[in-house]
Amino acid sequence: MLQPVVILDCFTVEPSGLGVPPYLSTYVRNAWSALRQARPEADVRYVTIDDVRWCLAGGKPTVEPPLSDRLTYSATVNRDNAVQLLRDAEIVIVIAGDAVPSVHLHAVNGSVEEIARALACTRGRRYLLGPLSTYALDSPAEYAGLFDAVHTHTVTSGDLLLGSRRPADYEQMRRERDSFAGLVDQMPWRPIAELELYRGCTRRKFCDFCNEPAKSPLVVFREVDDIVDEAAQLYAAGVRNFRLGQQTCFFSYRHRDEDAIHALLSGIRERCPELEVLHIDNADPLAVAAPVGLRIAKLVADFCTEGNCAPMGIESFDPVVIERNTLTCTPDILVRAVEHVNTAGAARGPGGLPMLLPGLNLIYGLPGETHGTHVANLRGLAGILDAGLLCHRTNVRLARAFPGTPLAALGEQEPLPSAEHFASWKADIDFTWDQPMKQRVYPTSLRVPGLHSYFVSEEGTYWRRLGSYSIQVVERDAAVPLGTTGDLVVTGHSPRMIFGERVASTS
């Protein structure tokens, strides 16, 4: 029997990318390619923290069926022997870390305590890859003994045993990349593959809280054919859902090069003719608000699939907070960016959803914040609502001082008003902005076809399509088998989801 080498996915969340299943992160694929090159004779296994929890719980979920279990939801084909694989593995690469706070309906990211418990089963060499590596290097005593080496950005067959502090060259990663079929085959779910276009941030001034310049101080772009080739390799492995999302701004690829973006989108469409989802993530409102931004938004609407979202960081409508944190985007710029995306993408596709809408990101807890900051945010959002514009989703969070950022360099600060009022401020935005916007984008009686059931809670069954920040439709008081497909008609709204009734099933 071949000795296993294991990728232990504890999930990742960053401003530029999501690595929580069904998203198939760049970190997982990078580790897969490096291990296959470094140990071509080995049996490379993909294991999630959910697999480990399942084994350690005696092979039982933590809630009674038909309710869905968040702690073991993303179990792989290796679920029942995950601990044995860790014990037998020559090498274990742990992928983990949240660079921003995250809460997911169907997933709980692996904690440091859980990782330590999982690695207590191992006898081979242990390596760390992902955002957690920055915390490990910043507080070495806290992580002492857990890992033999740390990789902050990427791992290659050449530096696997040594650790690395800089991202590998894209050409080197391209040479190591091979078939992903064996990886995808170990995932019972339909994955969405995150595709990275470049590293770094194209802004002249960097936002004080953002970790992207710390990851890569220089902007390095991938070639169009490299990205398209990777999409084709994933497609050959059975992947049909893609998100161009592991970068700070899709619109800024190749410095807002329309021809390059056209070649990228059309190339993916040509090489992956039967794809189901092609979405983007992350859009700098400065780029979107420029004249070229409107033209790029039209390319996205033409080549990508409906239900797409371009999340933009205004972060704050308060001019004091904007100046103190070098945010650079003013409310006027944001409104123009929102208008451009609406002009290009507000038309609905055959499945009933707009082709492309903006998303908004707001951050509380930044230096300069006062009670007036919240008032400015409410007024700014009200202006967009009053203008009749559409937005896909709004993300409101508290700032986190990620090691290596200017915000972290400030050290401990006096508590800001949001420390006490964040919950109530977020509720204000939920009910004065989010819920009315849900009613506008997803009006009552709208029929949304092609949904699939993916989570059952005490409230009911959650339905969605795969995609970037896809809308959740809750069928109340129902326990529908997971994976069932059907059409739902919208019957009601809340700030974070909509409610619906099933009218037809296609399976």
C-alpha cells in the first residue's frame, strides 16, 4: 500500500478569497500540485477538519437528522478513516486561517485548538499554509511544536520541507500544476474553483487595515493563457463552477486592460463550454467608477453567468474615517461605481436574477470613528436606495488588525463606539437598507428556477444556486433532502435572506 500524504483543509477566509467548501481554494490546489511533484509515488489524500470532527465524535453528527450539521457538513470520501490517514501520513499540509472575521451557515472553520488535536494524531512532518501562518510567525510561542515549517503564501515541491515567506513565481507554479482529477474526485460536493488573476493591490495608497499589500507589496499579474489553462484543467477534472476571485480587484487586472479581460473571459468560455457558473469577486470602486469600468462591467455581464456580484469597499461614508485610514474611495466615487454596474448588469437573465450587481463592504472599528460615522453610513446607503439602484448584498463587519498592516502597528487603542454599538448599528443597516434592497432585487412572486436544497435548520430548508454570494431562499418548516433541485417563488424577505415556496421540482 502506498504511504499517504495528506492535505488537511481547515478552511480559509481573506478579503481577496474564500476557501470554505464548496469553494475550492487556490491554497488547496497549490498544495495538491506541490505534493504530487514532491512525492509522485505517494497517495495524496484531501481531508477536511469536518472529516476529523466526524471521526473524533465516533462517526456521528452533532445534531439529529434531518437537521444539517455545520461541524461535519463538508466531509470528504475520506471521512471514516481521516484520523488513520493523519496517523499514517509521511507529510501533512494544514491549510487554515481567517484574515477577516467569518461566519458561515454550513461551516465552522478549524480553530487552533482543533488543529492541535488533529496533529496530535500525526507522526509525519507537518506544514502550515495559508493566513494562519502570519499569526504563527507573529506569535511563535503560541504555535511552538505544531509545525515543522510554515509557508505564508504558496508551497512548491522545492521548498516544501523548508518553509517559505514569499509567493512562488507564477511560471514555477504553472510548471508544477498537473491534473486535478484525483483531488476533485475526493469531494462529494460540486466545487466552485477560485481562480487568482494577480497578487498585490494596484492602488497608489493602501488601506490601513488591508492585508493584501502585506502579502505582496508588488503587483504581479498572471498571463491570460496561464489562467485559462488552469480553468481548462479544472474543467477536465469535472469542475463546472468558477469564480475569478483571489485578487483585490477584478476590474484592475492588467491595469484595467479591456483587451486582456475580454481575452480572459472569452478564453474561459471557449475552453469550458458547458460551465454552469462564471462569476467574479472584489472590485475597487475607483476602477469601476472610471469610464473604462463601465466597459469592463459590460464585458462581465456579457460573458459571465447571472446572479453575479462585484463587491466594492466603500468601508465608510465618514470623511474623517476615510482620511485617517487612506481609504481613497469617496461616497461620490462609490455612487458612480454603483451606477456603472447597474447600467451594465441590472437586466435579468433567463433564471430571473440580474446579470451583475454591486455588493457593498462596510467596516466599523477604524480609527477616527465616532457616533457620526454610523449616521454618515446610514445617509450614504439611503442615497443609493433613493436613487433606485440595485445592490446584491452588503457585508458589515468589525475591523481586525491583521499582523503586518498599519492598523496592527497602532497596537492597542482606546475602544471606539462600535465596540459597544456594533450589534445595534448593524441591525439599523439590516432593516433600513438590506431588507428594502432584498425586496427590490427579489420582489414578491418572483420565480427563481434551478435552486438546490443545501442546508436544513429548525427554521426550514435553505435553497440556493452555486455562485458568488448567492442569495439564500428559505422554505419554512420544511426538511427537504439535500441536493434536491426545484423552483421557488419569493414570498417574503429578511435582511440576510428571502423566503419562498416550492412550485416545481426538476428532479
